Amino acid sequence: MNKIIPALLLIISLATSTSAAVKPNGLFSDNAVLQQGMRLPVWGTADTGEKVMVEFQGQKASTTASAGMWMVHLNPLKAGGPFTMKINDQEIKNLLVGEVWVCSGQSNMGFTLDRADNAQEAIGASKDPMLRLYTVPRANKLQELPKAWKESSAESAPAFSAVAYFFGKHLRQALKVPVGLINTSVGGTPIEQWTSSHALKSVPGAPSGARSSNLYNGMVAPLIPYGIKGAIWYQGEANDSRAYAYRTLLPTMIEDWRKAWGQGDFPFLIVQLAPFGKVKRLPGSWPELREAQLLTVQKAPKTGMAVIADIGTEDNIHPTIKEPVGERLTLAARAIAYGEKIPYSGPIYKSMKVDGNKAVLSFDHVNGGLVAKGGTLTGFTICGDGNKFVSAQAEIVGKNVIVTSPEVSKPVSVRYGWSDWMVVNLWNKAGLPASPFRTDDFKMITNLK
């Protein structure tokens, strides 16, 4: 019996209800995409002692089922297809080899293509036999995954995640290889539900109970160790009132998934929360959540972030403009996962120096220069002694932004986009918006204790 990654042991309990027939995991079904360029696990269930033979692309791998399970590994495959896989006397048809991404989070990831801006146009252009879609059914405990891979088309795409679809569409255009997307998302869910109980034990003060880890158990663990290139993540709204803890929770979850998959530090790309102004559990907490996302990307290896500070809707937590979200995630993937030397981030605050009554800000990811999109820079505030922030004037001078206010003679801190709802316009010449930021480390409303 091949060595099984610990997370995979969870599905042994499913094997007891299967018949003697060798049964591949539901991810290995017609229309699936297999990850290229890696030693690839293929697994399923069978009666203990059952012989299993997997044949694919000239390779043969065999094993004997043990404890109701079997798993073999195929040597790295090259992109292409369609192909047929044979498992004993069964044939799995129309398989592709290419790039596989897990797409997860809460309602903004689950938000379907048929509800997005320009939906009919997008749906009309969605037919692509080389783009494959899989949606994991909602489950709060271990489940047996269905055979549910579909080719992208006007029939399958409308009910699929809009952000994930646009990510896959632009990735296909850039890479020219097959792409498979696995959507596993549930609206209104905090990050603790997507993190294993073992990992949560290492987080001080992390809530525990019936709901913690349930979606990890039901909608992440059954995917492991399916070969993937990386993950995209759009979540955070449900953790807004605990934004400071999210600084720990997000990197913990990323590390948790990476350890469980056993594929090393696979790329993990997140969407920073959009502007939103409606009443929340804790008004003023969203900039702190955005900061936690930014800090994670700055510290965790092989992570990236799509900033969507220009896309929010003041009274709607679900912005309908989704294509730029997927497109910016694709830029991050091309740079971080595939090593392309392209601009993939808007300006990121680097440092501040004080020159008299001026705060001089410098940035990473300037990419050709800073731009005030639409005219005068907006969204900046400044404070002096006393930590009272007031609206500020800001202008671009070379690669810097100079921030001043007649009310502040000696600047102490500058903030940009530091509110739930914001109207901001600092971009770079690569066409990407700056992340909101602050230059101080004053205590915030979610970490006052």
C-alpha cells in the first residue's frame, strides 16, 4: 500500500459502505483535468485485498486495496488531451492534463456567473472544451464526491463561480493549456470553518465547537491529495469583527492546507475585501481585515493578492463586477505560480519619511510610475501628535506621494483608504490599484484588549 497523506485517512470511513467493485474517487471522472508536471496520486475505494490497475498515457501502476482504500501514483504528465484512463475494467474518458486550481471562500467566491455584470455576454462566450468546471456540494462532514466535472459552456458556466470562471478564462488565454477549476465555497462562512481542527488548536483564542472545521472536513479534506497547482481565496467578510485575529488565522489556514496536500508551498492567491459601506457587526473593522490580508501576503511565501479598491458597491456586499477580480488573480498566478516577469500588483506602501510638514511616502510595485486615476488623489488622511486624523492633500512627485494638511505641522502617520467604504484612486501605470494602508501601528478596534 502506498503511503497515504494523513488528511486522506479521513475517507477510510466511506469505504465501509462501498461494494467490492473498485471505485475511483469522484474527482477522477469523465471530463476531469489532471495536474501536469507532478507525481500524481490516483485513489479510490475497494474491498481490502482487491487488486487495482491504473493505465494512463502509456503508464501502468498497480496496488492492492488495504483498509478499504487504494492509491497509486503516476509519473509527471505533459499538458494535453483528451485522454482515456483505465482502472481495472472501467474507462474514464475525455480527460485533460493541464493546470488545476482550487477556488474557495464565502459568498463572493460562490457568486455565480449568471449574476455578474455582462453575464449574458460572458455566458455566450463561455464555450471552451479546454476549460473544465467542478463544484463541490456543500457538506458539513466527510462526503463522497460526485462525478461532476463539466466542460465550460453556456449550460455549465452560468451556475459556476464568476470569479473562478474569469480566473480560469484568463489563465487559459495566457497559458494555452487546459485548466480545471474546483469551486468549494459557502456564503457567510468564517475562516475557522475552512481550517482543520488540528491547525486551529495552535491559534490562541480561536473559537471551537460544532461549526469550526466543518467545511474543511466536508469540502476540503475530500479533495486531498488531488494534484493541484494552487488555490484562490475570496473570504473575510464573516471575520470582519475579528480582523486582528485574521492576521493569524489566514496564514494558519494557508499553512494547514499546504501541509495536508503535501505538495509544498503551492501558490495561494487572495482577494482583498472591496469597499462596502452598509452597517456591519463592527463598523470600521473592514480596513483592519484588509490590512490582515496584506500582511499575510507580505509574510507568507508564494502568496499574492488581487486589490479591488475600485470595484466595491457602497450598499451591496456582493459587487457584481467580477471579471477584473479574476483577471487580477490571473496576473498574480502568472507571476507567482508560473514565473512570468509581468506587473501583477498595484502600489504597496513601503516607507514614510517626514520633511517638515510633509509626509513623503514610497512604494513597491510602482511599475512604470504612480497615477492619480481621474485627477486629484483621494482617500488620504494624516495625523500629528494626538493621533487625530484629518483629511489630507496628496500629490504624486516622481515615485513618491507627498501628503500634507494645514492642520498638521509635524506628521506622525498617514492612512489611505482607511474606512469600510472608500473612494480612492492611486494606481500604477500597469493599470493596477494601490492597496489601502496605514503607516502607523496604533491599536485598532479589533485588538483593543
